[in-house]
Amino acid sequence: MYDKTMEVEWGRALRKHERVSLVVVIDIDQFKQYNDRYGHSMGDECIVKVANALDGVASRPTALLARYGGEAFVLMLPNTDREVALMLAERCRRAVIDKQIPHAASDLSDVTTISAGLCTMVPSETIDPSTIFDAADKMLYQAKQKGRNCVEYAWSRKTSDDALSG
């Protein structure tokens, strides 16, 4: 669902010269430890609770929240500028904390937290749609390197190199 929707939204944004924002690979922090402590059944319940928390954040009709394997999610925000995208990403982070899902195995917090990478781009003919995902994924990695439970952001006006350099 994500891949098809991104293809459509990328094409629309390209035609209209609009931005596309992607909060990508919203990742549940220390999820392996969660599964080890509580078991896979409770891990599945945790994923559902996180999905429910995230689903309530971006109520825009064009927004798409999708599970992206394992404990990861993507949130696509067509025609969304970086300030709004950052606000929504931070709301996602807060919404998961507010759910108060216990995580006794975490060394970050006693409740479940998420990390997120975010990128905003204005598509061009020379940029492949996968570039926004790659840039946001890089930002997720930076969020994890900074200690998790945060959002990292990249912005690009023109080229994929801009997006990947932050």
C-alpha cells in the first residue's frame, strides 16, 4: 500500500511542485528487549497499541500511516511543509508515550517510546521516489545514534544529495 501510494503522491507533487514529507520507519525503541521480556504475543499487542496511537495523530485525509514490517511504520504526508511535518512527528512520539505501554526491559524509559526519521522534499524529474525513504531512514539511524526517543529531520529543495546530507 505504501509503495503504490508514494508513487501516486510523488507524481502529483511533481506535477504541482508541492512538497512531500515522510516520517519513515517510525521504530519502536528497544523492541527486541520488549519481546524478550514479555513474549511475542505481548509484542504483537504492543505493535497494535502503537499503531492506534500513531493513527490518531495525522487526521489529514491525504495522510497515510502504514506498517512497514516488524515494529516499523511509515507516515506519508503529501503537500506538508517541514514545520507541520515536524510537529506531527513529535505528536507521534508524544502519543506513544501517552499510551503508557509498560516497557520494563528498556534502559530509556519505563514506557514504550519511538524514534523517527523525517524528510521533506519537493520532487523533481531527477529524483527517484525512493530517495525520500532513504533520506528519512538515514535520519532514523541518527535518532537512534542520539539515544532514541526523538525525531531527526532532513530537508531537500533540489537533489537527492541534499536530502542525504541533512
